Amino acid sequence: MLRDSETVMNPNELVRYLKKPADEFTRHDIVRFIEEKGIEMLNFRYVADDGKLKTLNFAISGKVHLETILTQGERVDGSSLFSFIEAGSSDLYVIPRYRTAFLNPFTDVPTLEILCSFYNSSGQPLESDPGYILKKAHKDFRSSTGLTFMALGELEYYVNAPRKDFFPPEDQKGYHASEPYAKFEKLRSEALLMIAKAGGKTKYGHAEVGSFTRDGELFEQHEIEFLPCDVGDAADQMVVAKWILRMLAYRYNVEISFAPKITVGKAGSGLHIHAMLEKDGVNVMTDNGKLSDTAKKMVAGWLDCAAALTAFGNTVPTSYLRLVPHQEAPVSICWGDRNRSVLVRVPLGWGDGNKMIKDANPCECPDPGTFGGKQTVEFRSPDGSADIYMLLAGLVIAARHGLELENSLKIAGELYVDVNIFREEHKERLSRLDGLPASCWDSAGALEVKREVFEKNGVFPAGVVQNVIDRLKSYKDKDLIEKLNGNNEAIRELVIKYIHCM
């Protein structure tokens, strides 16, 4: 049970009303909430091939009807949801996960939303469901390492609207801008509150670097970052967050895009993933104030699988317009501390937190246990085209791979850099590093090379991996970025084509 203070401050109305954490919700809890709160509609939500939330609406007609829905789920046509399912045998079940329930903030009729999982005709989890792949990956990781994988995402996006001539933004200088220079701070703030009420653990929101005007239009970049949580929950809340942001954009009559690139020469939007490992609830990423060997092995696994991971995290041709030098996006496979030119960054920690808060607030006597335990490592190549569930599953598997590699600490040592590798004086160091794929075609090839890592222990079904490879190759974009160089109109057409990926 939650303490009273935690219940009162929890933004999720179900948590406050039921006075228990979401992962303890039962069918009886959901029914009681619906009855006593006068909920009239129930929506099942689930993610298919395109990474977007799908909907199945139920107008609640009585308690028996409600109990049946919550107990038995419903049937759906899998062939219309997943490209790899044949129409001849396509029926699937969608079964609600009670812990994901939240009130829809947009409907006039009181409506409850619940995320669902897919099951096949035999009542077994659908092996190829990205959500189940992530669940398998984490289960396999815990059983083989004894550790828990915690994750959070940095969700970047652009808002596109008619240009406002008063308080114009400075080109590519939007980082942490405030209203009135940031025109869509209100939209972002509304999104933060709605995401929190839907169960998302948000850390903060802010305006991002990208801001520019073009042909009478304003393009303004923002970011919402989450707090570390179980990797499965991290995926769920990012999917819900993208839905909420798009719904708000629809209400505001503006356009929001999570696409990796809006135009050439301006900052692209990433989906950076932070992760940390825990054992019995204790962060094991540091040892005596320094990055632990466990963390370094995890980083080595990510680096060893980095090229293949783009198959899940960079899934459209415009992804590779973003992965270019001097745009705070990685191009080479390396890592470093507080270094934004690398693929894996070790962010600044809070080792001197007590000293800082005491200096800023002389009357404060901070709890010694307030700081520490927050260290993460950040994987910086993914973007908004990512299949969030498969990307996180891939990162979990790559972390396990690193913990199992005999030479992982050697790999970590060789690929560590402490300089900005984009500077001219470090070009020789840059030349010795392997680069990330330059196209979906190259990404598919990298996954082919490493597929055994992901298929190990049956986590990624071979058919799913092959489907990803085939889809990436279907773009036929090998050397496309080089061919488009200087052809702004062709680039613009490509950007528009993938403006609403995933």
C-alpha cells in the first residue's frame, strides 16, 4: 500500500482513489473505480507494426459486460495489425493489463484507457509482439545476471505552426528558452501533466536547441524526459506520451513530429535512452564514486552491438540525415564522460550534491541519503522512428551481451574518448573508430551480422529479425544520403514522406 502522502500527491486518479500502486491493480479495483466514478466507456489500446496506439472502444452496458471484457479481452485481426501475420490464420486476443489503466484526458464522456498484450489462438503470448519481446528480454537478463534493467527516454519533437513575428526565436538557439520566446511552452506543460496523470514518471520538460522559421512557418523543438523505471514501463509510458502530444497538437491545430530530421542543417530529434542497472533496488553503476566495471561491461555490449541496434532505433531513411557530424548526434562508435560527441555518454552525476545544496541554502541540512544512486549511461543514436519496445529489448540484450563478453573491459578501454572527436585536431582519432550505418540498407546488414546475439535464448524470434531486415532493405536507400547531397527539394520530399514515422 502507498503512504497517504504518496497517494495524495500521485497524479494518477486511480492510484489516489484506490490507494495502491498501479502494479497492484486488480480486476475488482478497475470495476469498483468504473462503478463509483461513473465511467461510461472503456478503451483497449495496443501498439502494432507502425508503433502507434490502436483503439478498441467499449460502451459499458452493465457489470456482467464489463467483467467479461476485463476477464476475456477481445479478438482482433492480427493480419491488419502486423505485416508478418497471414490473413488465413490471423485472429489474436488482446488482454488488458490492469496496471496501465488511466483516465482519458480528452473525451467528454468519462473514459478509461487500458493498454493490452497480444495472445495467439492457443492463449499463449504472441512471440512476435514487440511488447512480449521486451518482456522476454528483461526476464532473460534478470535470470542470467541477477540485475534489473531500468530505463528512461528523452522524447524530442518539433512543433510546426504559422510563424509569429513578435519575440522571434533565434535560429538553433532554443535550448531552455522560455515563453514568449518559446511559443509552445503551454502545450508542453499540458502534456507533462497529462502524461503524469496517465502513469508516466516524468522528470522535466524544456525547449530544445532546434528553432527556426521557414516560408512563414515556425519550427520549435521541445523535449520531455522521464524518470528511471522498469524497462517495460518505460516503453509503455513513451508510447502513451507520443499519443498525448499528438492529441494536444490536434487540439491546438498545430503539427507535432518526432521525425529524426525536419530539414538539413538544423538539429534533428533524437530518442536518447538512459539506462541503469540495479541489484536488490540498489544502483550498481558506480563503485567508490567511479563508473563500475559492471557499467563498463554494459557499455561495451552496447558498443559491440551499436551498428545492429540502429535496425530498431533508426528505422527510416531520414534517420541517417540526423546521424551526421556537428549536430550533437553520434556518427562513431565510442563512449565518454559528459561528452556529447560520442555514441554512449556518461552524464554528470550528483557526487557533491550535499555540498551544493548546502552552499545554495545555508540553513539546509540535507539528508546524506538524498544523493547518489542516480548514475545512468545514455545511448544517443536512436530517434523518433524507433520501435520503442524492440529498441529497448535490443539494449537489454546488448547489455547482457556485454556482461558475458570475456573482453568487454578491454573493448570499453579501447573505445573511450575524452575529447570532441569532431574537432579538426582529433580527426586521426576519429579515423580509427568504426562508424554507425549510413542508411537503412547498411543497418539491415549490421543486424544480419549480429542477429545471433538477439536471437539467443529465443528472445527475438528469427522471423521477427528477418522481417526487420527485409523492411529496412525495402527502402533501397544505400548511398541515398550521398546522392541527395545538395538537392534540397528531394530532401524536402523525403522529410515530408516520413514526418510522422512511428
